[in-house]
Amino acid sequence: MISAGLFSNCAARPALSAACWPWDSLVGFYLTVCPFVAGNPQLLVAAFFVSAVLQLLIAVSMIVLVLEEARRFSQKAEEDLQTATVEKDRLATKVSLAEERYRTLFQQAQEELWWSTRRI
């Protein structure tokens, strides 16, 4: 059950498959050996210890995977923010240039300019 869950998680993320397959192999090995050590109490204790260590390693690796995903998300958000800031600055420059152009057009006009708000 644990092995199938890890395998499905690794299959969903192909880049992580290389990191997940050793854990699947170890869990499968433990499940294969378990019936043979059930008769010997000392081997059973060792098997339980090995399973606890495997579970801890799997838990730590999953925490690392979640932290790596959060780091990637944070980097992407930072890049998006930087891109938006550059775009905002570019648009602000474009607006100020347009304002200056129309301001000089109206200041240098030879004829009188006026706006009418009368409705027909």
C-alpha cells in the first residue's frame, strides 16, 4: 500500500521518479522478507526497526519534495512580479511620453481649441 502510494506520486511527477524508485524497492524488499522473519523474534525486532527507519526516510524525503515545490512556486511568483513591475514601468513611461506629446501639441497650437459638452 505504501509502495503503491509512493509510486503513484512519482509517476505523476516524472522528474521525481529517479528519487522515488529506491524507496519503492526497499519497501517491496521489506514486504517480501517479512514472512520469513516472523518466526524469529530478534529478526522481527530488526525488521520493525528497518521499517521505522524506512518510514522516517520516506517522510523526510516527502517533506523535502514539498519544500522544493514551495521554493519553485516562490521563484515563479517572484519572476512574475518582476515581469509585471517592468511592464508597469514601461507603460508608465509610454503614458508620460504621450501626455508630454499632447501637452506640447496644445501649447503650440495656433488656433483656439475648446471642448463642447452640448448634446444634440
